[in-house]
Amino acid sequence: MDRRMRIGILTAGGDCPGLNAAIRGIGKTAILQYGMEVYGISSGFLGLINNDYIRLDETLLSGILTHGGTILGTSREKPFSDDLQQPNEITKPKLMKKHYEEMRLDCLVCIGGNGTQKTAGLMAEEGLNIIGIPKTIDNDVWGTDSTFGFDSAVNIATEAIDRLHTTANSHKRIMVIEVMGHNAGWIALYSGIAGGGDVILIPEIEYEDKIVADYLVQRAYKKKSSSIVVIAEGIRADYKKKRAAGYIARMIQERTGIETRETILGYIQRGGTPSPMDRVLATQYGAYAAELIAEKKFGVMVALRDNTITSVSLGEVGGKTRTVNSDHPLIKQGRFMDTCFGDCKI
Ligand code: F6P
């Protein structure tokens, strides 16, 4: 008789809301629907290197749906990019393979962003059975229309912008808010539109200081006594790693003469309870991963495409990033409503 299938789950990269919902989705489906044994590996790929894991049963998987962070812990360990390794030393990828085999795993589910999916693809090339699940607040994983974590981050960023409006209005100021997103502008674009940002700057659209400043001066002429400027952290690349918010706020105040303040939202937008949308997406991704394992379909990343949960080859995903197209419908809509993206002449 076939033995029960054994699966491992790890969460890697920055944490985000919905990780526990995904772990629960995989774990409960694997145990209850398919009778599999489930193991949780600690702290991302570090746990596989150090052989650090626990058995996940129904009790451990209960009550975690609404919790932020990850019950497994996470790390930014990149096992395939270690140049410091000695020639005779057992390499991290070899250690991971050894521990995978010692655990007698039939599949390892790697939940993470771009870096994690790349590592997952390399492990699949090493002959391990791997399934990826895309997560990140940045929404920049190639091959899927959406990652869980993004919706929660947009909710938090939008609430922050709503709050900044009141101070902006009361003091007749320009308020600059910097949101995360790595090198992509998804969070800035969505929270900027949802929060009624007057200026939205994203890495995908080249902007000019003068255009931003002139636009804000024009608003002041039109008796719009305050303005909100939403910027993605990724635009800071231009300023030799200085925070974008500080540069932009100073630049605006100097050029417009209007009192300007900056806020960096930071890790607040990555923490806490997942939104209902993220809980649903993470649960669907998790359940689908378990289904793929039962069908022995490995070497793929679970994905959302055209509102359907599907999968895409890990080989296709690795090393790519999904950024915002400059003709994205939200940008077009914003332009119709006179939102400034820093490139529009006024
Ligand atoms: O990828 C998620 C993210 O929060 C990015 O938006 C941000 O650039 C980065 O992680 C921050 O990384 P760390 O947690 O290592 O400071």
C-alpha cells in the first residue's frame, strides 16, 4: 500500500498579511482532503539548511487565519548565492537536498516573492518536487495577476492617506507619503487612486521635479489649499539610496514655497491582520497547491490569471519582475481626472 504523502511548507522573504491563511489552506486541505502529512519548516530556506521543522497538525493550523506574519518564521536566506562557501564544504543547496530527502518529503511548498520563486525554480532543477505560492505586498511576482498581501497593504496605505488629508486641509500643506513596493509602483498607484492622491510618482514613469512643482502651484492658484503626493519607495534609486520622501518634500517646498511635510509609512503597511480579499486569495492558493501535489504536478507556481486559479512553470517565473505598464487603465483614468504622474505637462 502507498504510504501517505509528506509535504513541507516554508515561508521566505519579507512577511506579509495572508501567510498564515495560506499555510492553513495548504495544511488543512492536505490533511483533511488528501490524508497527507504536513511539516512546517522554520525561517524560510534557513530551516531547510539547518534541518529545523515541526509537524503541523489540525490543532496547530487552527486559529491562525486572521493572524499577520507567519507562524513558521521567515528569512531572506538566498541559498544559491553564497560565494563565501569553501570548495570542500557541503553547499547550502546540497544540505537542503539532503534534509529534504531525510524528511522523506514528496513535495516542498515555497511561499514567497520573486527571490523565493527563483530559489524554488533552482531547487526544482536540482530534482526536488517543488511548488511555489506567490506572496508579497509589492504585487510584483511575474506570472500571476495578483499576490496576497497586496490588498491588505493597499488598505493600510489608503487609510494613512485618508488621515493625511485632514492635516493637509487643516494646515493648508502639501503632504508627501512614501509607500513600499520595491522597484514596482503597484501600492503607490492603487493607494494613490483610492486615497485621491493629487500627484502619484511610481518607478515605471519618469518624472520631472519641475512638472510636479508647477502642477502643485497651479492647484494652489485654483484655490486648492492642500495637496497629497503619493510616492513609491522605488523612485528613490535616483537619489543614491536617500529616502525619496525627504527629497521630494524638500524639492516641493523649495520650488513652490508651500509648507510641505513627509511621511514614510514603512513596515506598518506590511503588518497585521490580512484583508478578507487576501484571506480568500491565500486560502485558494493554498488549497490549489495541495490539489497539485495530490496530482503530482510539480515544478510550478500557483497563480491567478483572468480570475482563475491556475499554475505557471517555475522555470518561466525565475528572475523576472512584474511592474506597472505605463498604459495601465488606472493611470489612464487618473490622467483623465488631472492626477499628475510627474510627466504630464500642464
Ligand atoms: O518585498 C516586501 C518589502 O516590504 C518591500 O516593499 C521593501 O522594499 C522590502 O520588503 C523591505 O525589506 P526588509 O524587510 O528586508 O527591510
